Amino acid sequence: MKESKGSKEPISVEKKRFCPYCEEEIMLAMLPYCQPCGVTLRYCSQCQIAVPREAETCPQCGGKLEDK
């Protein structure tokens, strides 16, 4: 998290998430499926990106995967 210049309050920076199958943006983060294509998704427990169902570890950070 970043801090704003005038205060000590952190500024939340949201990462965009994309479906690994249809590459559409996942608008409601952490849903168990992609709205446009309907595929059930898995997420990395460390970096929170959506990953293909057949992946065993996160392709971005190597973290554990979890089903939502």
C-alpha cells in the first residue's frame, strides 16, 4: 500500500484481474467463476491472480493455489 502525500492513511491500489481462459477482466474479484465465459477459477493465495484450473502452482509467484 502507498501513503498519500498529505496524510498517513494508506491508499489502496487494486490490481486488475483477468480470466486465464478468455482474457476478459474479472470485474468482481474472488468470484469462483469468470462471468463472460463461465469457467470455474482458482486463485493464488499469495498474489491473488486467477490461474488455469490445471496449474499446480502460481505461474507468477510460485505460490499455493486455492479454490474459491
